[in-house]
Amino acid sequence: MRVIIKDNPIEISHEAADIIVKQINNYHGSVLGFATGASPVETYKRIIERYEKGEVSLKYITTFNLDEYVGLSRENVNSYFYFMKDNLFGKTDVDFNRVNFLSGEATDLEAECKRYYDRIRECGGIDIQLLGIGTNGHIGFNEPGDKFADGPFAVKLTQSTIDSNKKYFEAVGDTMPEYALTMGIGDIMRARKIILIATGESKAKAVKELVEGQVSPSCPATILQMHADVTIFLDKAAASLLGEKK
Ligand code: GLP
């Protein structure tokens, strides 16, 4: 696990975007796993800037996103599909035929999860998976629990996750869904390279556990210690508890 501490989120975004752009320019048909939330937004901006300068084309990449809320359509402003369209896909030449998402509107959630699992395999697996981390140590929507999930599954969100994310729904007069579909830990761990971005003091405890804690499903992100190619980008606030005794 490589831990890289930067002064601020902008510096992180340049480095993270650089890794992704290099991957795409090495192989235009790369398979990229994307994340939502505030953490990757600056990185997406850097990728867009580089696309606008003609330094990279996203036309032939295939994408998989980590998760989606159950019950939300792609047109809902709080769906993760909408987020990706707004923050990256719609501002580049991404081919929407190659964009893969768990469908929040699926009637048979189990079948939808199986479809996604199979689709990742059919596409040859994920070259780079980008991640954020929840304040409780979740990745994707793999909430703390007593086992690591392998493939995609439907999850009941914890109160901590609802408390962190409900502001986006309240802003438009909606209530946050209690359920989501997410890639499993197995899907994330099978990615050939993983980049995790965490910034701000609110992430410091989860980051300490991720880097220094015992591998345990009670903090799902700790599993990343077992992956051969993980880069963790932190700002100083997120890294502030590293090295301190508990
Ligand atoms: C959500 C998403 C995660 C994300 C996490 C952190 O729960 N499902 O994929 O990493 O929140 O979000 P943020 O980056 O906004 O702090």
C-alpha cells in the first residue's frame, strides 16, 4: 500500500488524474472503475481539462461505477448516474454505450447484481478502480459488517452513511433512499490497480484504521491492505492521525 500525503486536494487531483490519463493513453480500451461523492470531483475536473487540451480521449474506455441508490432513475439529480454524467461523462467524449451502471430501478435486484458481476468479467475486469472512503470505513457501499461480500449486492445503508449524504437529498426536498446496490469487496479487489482518495479531518479516523488497523469487515476498507497495487492519496487533515497511538 503506497500512502501519499499532499498539501491539498488539488495536488492530489493532478496526481490521480495523471495515473488515469496514462492508463488510457497506454491502452485506449481501458476498463475504469469510477466512484462518486465529493472525493473524486477534483480529479474528474483534471481529466476534463486534459481532454479539452486534446491530451486524452475517453471514447474507447469502458466504465463501471461502484454503486447506485435503489429506486432512483438515471434522470434523478441525486442518482450516481446523473452525478457521473454531470461531473465527467457529459463533459468528455465518453461513449455512453460503454458506460456500465447498476440500475437503481431494476425490479429484480438479485438478477441485476448478477448481470453486473458477469458484465465486469465479460469486459476483462477493471484496470483501475477509483475509490473514496466513508467516515465509517465503507468503500462503495460496503458497510461495516461481519463478512466481506464478493460480488455486487443490495445493501441497507447505515445511519452514519445516511447522515453524511442526506444533505444532497434535502437540498432538493427529497428523502435519501435507505437501500443501494454496490459492487462487492471481491469486485473491488479484483481490479488490477486501486486509487483511494480521502481528504478532510472527518476521514482521519477511517484512514487510520484503513492504513494501520487489522483487516476486518468491521472496517471494510482495511481489506485494501491485501491488494498488491493500491495508492492512497491523503491531504494533511485526512492523514493527521497516522502514526499516533490509538
Ligand atoms: C458514499 C459513496 C462512496 C464514497 C463515500 C465518501 O457513500 N457510496 O463511494 O466514497 O460516500 O463520499 P465523499 O467522497 O463525498 O466523502
